[in-house]
Amino acid sequence: MPPKKAQGHSHGGKVCSHNHSHSQQRTGPDGIPEPTWGNLLYMIIMSKSMQVMYFTCFLYWFLMSSLTTTIPSHMTHKPVLQIPDLLSESDAEMLLEDLRERKDVPSNTEDLNFYETTHEHIGEAVPLVDGKCAHHYLVPNKNRTKCILPGRIDIGRHYTLTGGITARKEPFSKLVSRVKSFGIYNFHIQDHPVLKKLFKKPNFADAAKKICPAKKQHLDPFQFNYIVQLPGQTVATHIDGVYFNRATRLDIPQWLLAAMKFSGYFEDEFVPQVQVVGYIHQWEDHERMGEFVVWNPEPESYEPTRLTGLAVDGSQVVHAASDYCPGQEAPVIDKDSKSRLQYIGDDMWALRVNETVLRMYRTNDLRISVVYRARCFEDEDAKVKFNTESKDKINRWSLDFILDRFRQGLVQKGELSQEAVDTISSMTLALAILRTYIAYPMPDAMLPLNVCFIPDFYPYLPFGMCLLMEFMTFFMMRSLLNNKSRLPPWAGSIYRSIDVLRAFFRLIFVFTFSLYWVCV
């Protein structure tokens, strides 16, 4: 009698008598299985292009996290006061006439022409060669014998890296031209009756009382500036010249004073001040923009209405101005060139770059503001003591003392090791201080980085990096394929990851090529 066939699972493992028809995958007319929605979704999610996108998004998140800056708490929540009737028509005309009589308005990068400082650099100076400075951050000094960091490299560096508050994507040369506005700095108010008169106006005194600390209401007027911008120019994000009882712009570079303020290390000796900005330009067209912007800590903007003003302690509150006539291109002014605006009569101004007339402007084309400042002291004795010690170089912090405090801070923050700090060059130390302590806010944009500076500063690095990764990934993938039979199953995941990395760097290569095409 033949044996009965086994029911259910056979021990041979080949047949399963109770297979369910609903678990079988449907096939098309040609016998090929039809994909399910789940399979299609999985294929899309795990596709190489999507994995490249995941990797790109992760890098974007990482970049944005590393670029985020926070203004220190001791520099926020300060009073800001609008003054609707700061100047009269006669005041504005008197100031414009005074400006015309001065004839020449130099570039604001030449502020050292208006005062002497003990240390114009911290040791980074190198010889000027053929009138040019090779390093993109260095400029000729006052005597045009050395290349040094400009007094406000903290402002210029932030602007070229971010593109300003509008996050412009432009080459280094264009951005430099946008911030090379023009100005006259007056530190001897008593020699100019026209200027002295403004400090005695009641509205200035009223504003000062609201800006100066309650216990420091005694004023010391010390500076009056004319600031002139051409169409297409801007005022980059910055704080004004900082004063400490034992260190001022007469002792050390202004960028170092700004870093000292941001660091909070020297607050016990900080000298507060009141800054009043007034507008004397002849136009009232609000479409030209040029708004005054403060971060306190959130950004607030104020229109540059003619004859109005704004009072703030600009040495504590971060501020800027939006682009003046943003639709126009600023004239290209090289960072190493000597430039100035010259009044030639008949309401005309000539822009001279290395004595060559580049463009002509009427007074109505210019954005002209005045800035007058006064320090805040407890009483007359404190004021006299400060001025005497500052003038006679008494009781001053040495440059070494200040730099040693920053070296100590860089080690404490983990930015540099003690060994590195002991052997660091002056230029590297300066850049480390700027990178670590200066905390100007990033622009509110999807990409708050001026990627157009890459072709200027690192013209071959992106291409070289992409080509290197192309060769490396190619040989790694070929090695995996040649040894496929001897590798464990999970080696396939490594192969796919390398393939995704290779595709990512190809994307970077295309992006870099596009940068060169658009920016250069």
C-alpha cells in the first residue's frame, strides 16, 4: 500500500500546502511583478539622488548652526531715541556749506589721517610692495610704507563674508567698493564754531540724558563726523569707536577695541557715550532707502528722513544702514587705492581714485549725514582725569597686556591650545580674535554667506578638492568591486555610501563652476 502524502509543511521544505493567495505579489502580462506603492516609496527614498539631498541638507543645517551668532547680553536692550526735529533748515544749509568749504572728503578707511595712534597694528605689518598689499585683508598704512589690517577690519571682514544685511552675493572687489564711503572726522570741536553750536542745542542735551547712564550725566563732546555715501554704497554692520579709561583709538587699533567690548573682559573700564545721527542730504525720496538699522537685540529700522535724527550709544548697540539706492552699482574702488570726494564748485563733486576722476556727482545724488558724539562721565573731575591720562599716555594698558588676555581667553574657549598660543603669529592671532569674539549678526537669508568670496580667496581649492574626491572614490569603488566575492554582505552599503559621496562632490563641482560663471 503506497504511503500517504504528507499534508501541511513537508520536511523537504519545498512545498507549503497552505500558501495564501493574497500574500503573493501580482504580476503583469509579461510575468514581471508589479511594484507596490510601498516599494516605489522605498525606491525613491533610498535613491542616490535623494541620499545626496539628505547629505546636502545635513551640511546646510551644520553650516547654519556654525554661522549663528548671538550679540552679548551686555550690548543689548539699550535705549534708542528718535529726534524728529533735530536740525533746522538753516542748520542743514550751514553744515552743507561747511562741508563744501573743506573741499576734500577722504575715504573712511583713511581715518588715521585725523589722529595719531601709538600702535597702528599688533605686529601683522608687512612691507608694501609696488603700492599693493597681497593679502586680501591688508591695506597700506597711513604713510604707505607697510601693509596692515585696516582699523575696522572687524567691519570689512564681516561684510565681505556675509554680503551685509541684504546678504549680497558679489565678488570681494564689489563689496569693498560698497563700504568705501567717505568721511571727515573732527576731534577738536572747540576749533569749529559751526559744530560747537550743535552740541549746545537743547534737543541734543535732552537726548544725551536719556542715552547716558543715570549716574553718568556729565557730557564730554569729543567728535563730529561728516559721512557721505555714493549711490550703491552702504554702511556695514558695526559698533562705533569704543573707549575705555585705559585704552582708546589713540593707543591701539579700533578693531581690537571692538573685540575688547564684545569679549566683556574689560567692562569695568568701559566709557559709555551718546551718538546722535542727523541727516542733511537734500532729497526726501524714501525709495532711495539707506535706513538706519539697530539690533537691540532684534533688528529695528528707521528711515533717514531729512533734518531728523537718532540717538543711541553706538559703541554698544550694533547698527548699520541699508543700501543707498540699492538698484545702482557703486563705482569700483580698489582696497589699496587712495580715493576721495572733491568739491569742485557749482554743486558738483568729483570722485577721484589715485588722482583720476572716476565719476561726477551733484550734492542731491549723495546721502549725507552728520554724527556727533559725547562721552558720559559722573562729573567734571572724571572727565578731566580721562582726557588728561589719554592725552599724556598715563595709566594705559599695554598692547601685550591686552593680547595676553585674549590669548588666555582663546585657550579657555578651546579655540587654541596653549602650545599654539605661545607660537602663534600676530596675523593668525588677530584673525582668531576676530573670528572668536566679534559677534555681528548674520543677515536674515536662506544662505547668509557671500559664496562669491570663494573664487576671490580660494580660486582653485574647490576644484582641487572635487577632483581629489573623484579619484579617491573611483579607486575605492573599483577596489570593492574587484574584491566583491571576498567581502561580507554589508560591504554593499559602503559601496553605496561612497557612490553617494561621489555624487555629492560632483554637485559641488557644478556649484563651484556656477559660482565662477555668476560671480567672476
